[in-house]
Amino acid sequence: MQSLINHLLQLQELVLILDEHKATGDGSHLERLSHDIEMLSDGLPSPTREFVRRLLKNDHVFTAPMYNGACAICGMRLPIGMVQSVRQAHDLQTDDVHTCPSCARILYESADSAHWTGESHARTEPRRIGIARFSAQQLMLPALRATKRDDAIIELANAMQDAKFVDDAAKLVTAAIERENILSTAMEDGLAFPHVRGVEGGGLTLALGTSRKGVKFDSTHTAHIICFLAIPTAVSAFYLRLVSGLADAFGKQQNREAILAASDQESLWKAIIKATRYAVK
């Protein structure tokens, strides 16, 4: 079962990367991504392939992690027998798939992924708005030490763990680098958006680092503002809107200059809030 689930997760990730590239890329990789998606689809067992193609017509997230006995996408509490069946299928590595009775997505256990451990927002606290919904001052890293992509990802992932937003920085790093090796998230204007999907248990989390000298992100891009995101599977579509808003805000030269001029966490946090106040809702 695990080999089939891995196959499905790879296919889903490529589909979502294609969506990202259409939304924020230059279009240069559309043909390659489409070809890889078709090849992975063709490699599925016939019944599963047809089922996945039907699911894709409704939503590009067609798998759902099982988290705390519930579907992490729709939140439905699963019957104990189904929870056991999903776990047994994982352990026995069969080719049977189990689907959520509510949203029909293919269920799998996400034991190998990092998990969100941040504190839930109390109902009595004032409602957070803008970028404060997804980040915090302690996740701001002015003047990254890193000069290379992987080292920058390590710094940002460690910041998430140190601030107790996630439980395992090493798992984040591994997943983020694997994602970058498929297609770089670096963009024009010295921006990069490395991310990890499938971090269940809470909300989307963003750590941001800056480097005036620059971080070599791929063969053609040097990043000066790096946004590292841990994304629950259920908000994969929202992630695209968030990145679009951040790219729009950071695309303005005055905003980039203010962000890069910040020398400590407090001033960087204030600069980010000001830069994104209209772009991130």
C-alpha cells in the first residue's frame, strides 16, 4: 500500500506544482510538468487511475491524511473500523485504497510527516488579521547566515521548531528540499517561497528570512527575501492566493527595501505587517 500511496502523493504534488507554476511562474515548465503528470497517471493500477481522474475533475487534492482518527481535509471523524483498515493497509502494503465517506478522497496515514504543534488561538483573544494569522514575530529571521538554499531552509525550519510551531524541523527540511528539487520556488525580485505540504494539526505557518547579500537558490536566482511555509493539506488552494498576495507586496521596491533594512525581529515584523496590509487578508 505504501508504494501506491507514495505514487499517489507524488502525482498529487506534481499536479499542485503545476497549479503553482501557472499562477506564479513564467510558464517555461508547463510542458515538462504536464508530461510527468501523465506518466505518473499512466503508471497507476487501472481502477485507481480512473478513480483519481474523476476526483481531479472536482479538486486537485485527491488524497487526505488521516489525523487523530479524522480526515484532515473535511474533518469527518472516521469510524474506528476504518481507521484500523487504513493503518493495516499501510502496514501490510496492499494495493487496496480506502476513501473518506464524506469527501471521497483517498485516505492514508501521515505518521512520517512533521506536525503542527502551535497554540490554538483562544476565542477570547482579539481576532488576528493579515499576516498575523499565519506568522509571528519570533518567526522573523533578519540577516540569515545562509548563503545557499538548503542552509536557508534549515535555518527557517529550525526557527519554526524553536518557536514550537512544528515538532520536527528535520522532516520539514527533507520535504522542502525534495520539493525544491522538482521545481525551484525562487522568483524574480529576489523572492523565494520554499514550502512543505501535509503539516497537519493546525494552521498554515510562515517563517521569513532576509539576506542583503543573497542566498543562491538555483542556477538563475539569488533570493533576498525567503518565505518558508508549512501548509496543512486542506489549505493547499489557499496557499496559492497567499503567495500571490505576498509576491505582489514584495514586488514593490519600497517594500523590499524596508524589509531588507530591518535589523531585528521586531522591526522586520513591523515592516512585513506594513508591506502586506492590503495584499494579505
